[in-house]
Amino acid sequence: MKIRESFFTNRIKPIVITQFILIIPMIVLIYLTFTTYPVNFFYSGFVQITLAISMFLMGIEQYLIKNKGWSISSFIVSVLLIAVAIQSFYVSTLN
């Protein structure tokens, strides 16, 4: 019970549930990324996009809770992850 209580304290529950829903395809895509030979950068790009969406949702949540430092850093990390994902998609088209 303590983990559940500490995880949901001061959090916006619909955003947390959406982040949990995004974890499922991310785990599948991580499995597909590393089980294909050679490494498939297309799947890697989708993993990064999913992670960026999750970080963006965390930034929105922190902004609504009025925690400005975490929200700005989450937005910056999500933009950087999108840039890396675009590079992964570009590398996947080179083959």
C-alpha cells in the first residue's frame, strides 16, 4: 500500500494512467529493437517518441501542480528526445 500511496500522492491520475498505457507499447518496441539483427533504428525511433510523449505529459503534470523547475526540464528533455528520434528515423532510411 505504501508504494501505491507514495506514487499517486500529488499526481494527476489521468496523466499517470496515460503514462502507464504508454509503457506497454514501449516495452514491446524495446524488445523488437534489440531482438532484430542488425538493430532496427525504426523501432528505436518509436521508443524515443513514446518516451518523449511520456516526458511531455510529465511536464504538463508538473506545470499544473505548479512545480516550474521540473516542468521546464521535462519539456526540454522531451524536445531533445524528439530530435534524437528524428535522427533515428533518418538513419533507418539510409539502409
